[in-house]
Amino acid sequence: MTRLLLIGPPGAGKGTQAARLAEAFDVPAVSTGDIFRANLKNGTELGLEAKKFMDAGEYVPDSLTNAIVHDRLQEVDAAGGFLLDGYPRTTEQVHELDRLLLADGTALDAVVQIVADTDEVVARLLKRAAEQGRADDTVEVIRHRMDIYEQQTAPLTEVYGSRGLVVTVDGLGPVDEVTDRILVGLAARGLHAVRPVEAS
């Protein structure tokens, strides 16, 4: 019954590590991006509401994001634990997640913070943009995204750090090494993987 939150800057390999940790702890990886896409695809009421904001180029409001995540965490596969990726993003969402988990009589076990040198991450994202033909991912755009991440995430790490939940891991290096660092950090907190992660 492991409940984890994974946070890290764009390009730090968060998505890759989320999938590997979900496998290691045998819990679903709950990504807000994936949830939004699933709700949009299925034409749910929440999905249609979110689409209005997304089509207008605006952020989906906290209240709607909270509702969508709440719905996802009520699904059967999340009853035995989960790994959150991309939520919470604001301190208000942190407090809402607290309320959701408290209502279920549970709480987060750990918050894994992946850190990475900004210049290295920018170089990685520029390389990926070139490979995928994403001309809009310029140095300026990428650095702006990094700045927003720092502004949004600093308050979150302060909140969770004050609760003694944060496990900070260097996200640079081979994928397997980063996974090992995370697993060692979590094991030191008494959270042990239930199955081995296949080498990449």
C-alpha cells in the first residue's frame, strides 16, 4: 500500500521513472495529463469542462483538476496505492489532496523529487525537440517552462519537506542508475519495491 508523489522539472526523465516506480511498487502511475486525455477521449462531463479551458489556452482550474484526480483515485486499481505524476502543482492542490487522502484514512508515504542541472536539462529538451521536429521548443520557451516549474514547485517541496516526506535524487545519468538511487532513497524510509524493475 504505497502512495508516492513524483516531482521534477521538464526533461528530467520523470515520465520514465514514474513508469518504472509504478512497476516496482505494483501501483498505478496516475498522471494528470493522461487523466485529462482519457476524460477528453471518453467525452466525460469533467473532460468536456476541461476542454473549454484547454481550447482557450488557459490552465484548467484547481477545482476541476482536483475533481478529476479525486475520481481517478476512487478507481479500484488505486485502492492499494498509487504514484502521482503532475499533481499537485499548487499549494491549494496540496491541501485538497490532503483532504482527499484524509477522507480515505490514508496519506502520502513519500515525495520523490528528481533534481537536475538546468543547462543539462535544457540541452536534453533541445535535442528531443530537434528529433521530434518541435520547432516551438526554443531555448527561451524551455527556460520559461523551467522558471514556472521552479515557482510552482518550490512551495510544494517546502510543505512536504516540513513533513519529512521528501526524498531528493539526482536525475542525471543512465536511467537504471537514477531508478536505483530512487529505490535506495525510498528503502531508507522503509518503502521497499515489491518486484524488480527490468533493466532499460
